[in-house]
Amino acid sequence: MSTLLEVSGVSVTFDGFRAINNLSFRIGTAEMRAIIGPNGAGKTTFMDIVTGKTKPDEGRILWGEKSLSLRGMSEARIAREGVGRKFQKPTVFEDQTVHENLVMALRNKRGPFAVLFYKPTAKDLARVEVLAAEIGLEDALWRKSGELSHGQKQWLEIGMLLAQEPRLLLVDEPAAGMTPAEREHTTNILVEAAKTRAVVVVEHDMEFVRRLNCKVTVLHEGAVLAEGRLDHVTANQDVIDVYLGR
Ligand code: ADP
């Protein structure tokens, strides 16, 4: 698998404190990756540097076949390059239907001026149907998003991100607050999405990480402490010590 994102030697300092400390790792083009680590390990800051929200002090962030440097690009440009981010809290438009939210996401893909004259094409409407099926909301298309369950809102937001056709989807604790059935559905959506793009999931819930059945990167003090299958990293003595606070 070829590399989509290569972070190398990246550091971020906040008021003299190194939140990311010489961090290096790679994500492949169609890869599912879970990032775990105790509070303060640097998981959020990692997502912030990839999306351009936080600028690193040093290091390289290279993207795609042409090894474009994401470092120094604006957040908007990085999003256009194909980096999508799902925050923990769903931010769907509650007074709009599922269908309207998905249409809006397709419209936004056309750029900031599309809002003035956009009318969904037949192709767009067909795409909405496909997206709704991908997130399991095909029977809820005409419901107001505000009436959806917490899990359904999360899936809708994932659908809205998929509408933008990201090459990398960063997802922050997707299973938080979900029922077991909702978690399973979320796993299925993400596993399916990772067949055609990279999906990076930051997660605390180890059972959820186990279900993702993917390579795991353990962050600690802003650097990679261990990497590999979940069973492998959770048997690592350094990882055990960090989680037990030793
Ligand atoms: P995680 O998401 O793994 O819990 P974070 O990336 O949020 O970790 O934070 C890593 C470290 O950087 C923490 O010690 C946190 O307090 C610190 N930190 C994060 N953002 C800031 C900021 N804007 N200013 C100062 N310190 C920060």
C-alpha cells in the first residue's frame, strides 16, 4: 500500500511545553488506523497539525503521491486536498432533513460560491441515495436531523464528510455515548469507508478499537510509544506502564 500521509520529526510546543515531540509515522492510502494513548498524549494536537489548525515548530507533513507539504497550508486548502475531520460532537443542521444535510454537503464540495446558485443535479441526488445507504439512513432521508438519535446524527455527519470525498478521514471518538448496536453500525461504516480511503480513529474505548481490527498507534508524550496489532501493543510493557500511570 502506498503512503498517503507521512509525518516526520514533527514537534509542537505550547508555552515551552512539547505537546508533540519529534513525532513520525505514516498512513497508507486505504488504511484503517486507530490512535490510542492516555489523556494529554497528543492525540488532539496530532489531528490539529494534520488539518492545519495548529502549525508545527518543525518537521514535515507530506501528502499524497506528489509528497505535497501540508505544513504551511491553510485549513481550507488542506480540506480541499482531501483531509476530512469529524469532531466528537455531531454538527448537523437540526432543522433540516437528512436529505437536505447531505445535499448541502455535496454543495459545499463545489466551493464557497456554490451557495448562490446551486441546484442539485440528478447525479447529486443519486449520490445522496448512495451516501444515505452507506450510513444506514436510507429510511430516514425525510426526517428532520434534530429528531435523529445521537448515533444517527453521528452517522449523518460521517455521510456529510464522505460527500466531500476525503482521501483521509480523521474521526475523534466516534463511539462515545453510543449503544452497543450503534457502535457496531459505526464500526461497519468506518470499515467500509476505509476500503477506499484512509481512516484514522482516535479512540479511548479498547473494545471499539478491537472491533476495528486494524493497526494501532499508541501515542505518549507526543511521540509514538508502540505500533502494531492491538494484542501486540497492549502486551507491551511500556504501554502497560503508561496506562497504569507508572
Ligand atoms: P490528548 O488529545 O491525547 O488528550 P492533547 O493533544 O489534547 O492530548 O494535548 C497534549 C498536551 O498538550 C496536553 O498536555 C495538553 O495540556 C497540551 N495542550 C494542548 N493544547 C494546548 C494549548 N493550546 N495550549 C497549551 N497546552 C496545550
